[in-house]
Amino acid sequence: VQLVEYGGDVAHVGGSLRLSCTVLGGTFETLVAGWFRQGPGKEREGIATITESTDHTFHAYSNAVKDRFHVSTDDAKITMYLHMTKLKPEDAGLYFCAVMDQNDFNGQWPDPSSSSDLVVWGKGTQVTVAQ
């Protein structure tokens, strides 16, 4: 599969933004999907994960974005969204979506710096937070 992110833009502190990630060549139904970000001079960090099953949806968030960001997918399970609210300056960075097979996921994403073959990455979309 391939992933394409879009929706990155300039937003103001306290504002909102919605990022999208479309999966090409598959759907999110059998995948664990997540959002990561990399701020200037920082390592890539995972911020949100979503896993779909037939009877429930599992979400997980990092402490940095919990209660401010929300991850969801569309009904067709082709597009994943990151709804970002109450933006802070430290939310600025390059945002990536990623997926891996649910059968390979043990509850934690591989270290983003490890270049794991199990994870498919998008190219990223830039978020700027202005005062």
C-alpha cells in the first residue's frame, strides 16, 4: 500500500486543523494506522493510533496530544483523519501517517528511527503554528 497525507497548513495558537491520510491499494480495515510527527530538531514521535475491528475501534494517544487531538477513519476505511484542536506552538512539525499489519502489531510501534520493514510511511504534511 501507499499513503498520502494532506491538509497541512498554517494555523494559529488555539486554533484547529484537520489532516487527512489516504491509503492507496488497500484499506485500513486490516491495518493498524497511526499519526507521527517530527518537530524541528526533534525525533519522530508517535501521537495517535487507531485500530479497527469488526465490533469496536481502538484509539490511543500520546500525553502530548491527548484530549486535544482525535483520530478517525471514514466509512470506506480509505481515509484517516487527525482532528487537531487547541493547537500549541510545540505542535508544529512534519506530520506523517503510517500503517502496519495488525498481525505484526504487538501493542507498540517499532522505533521510527529503526526503518522497520513492517511499517509503511507517507511522505508527510507540514503543520505550522503561528502566534
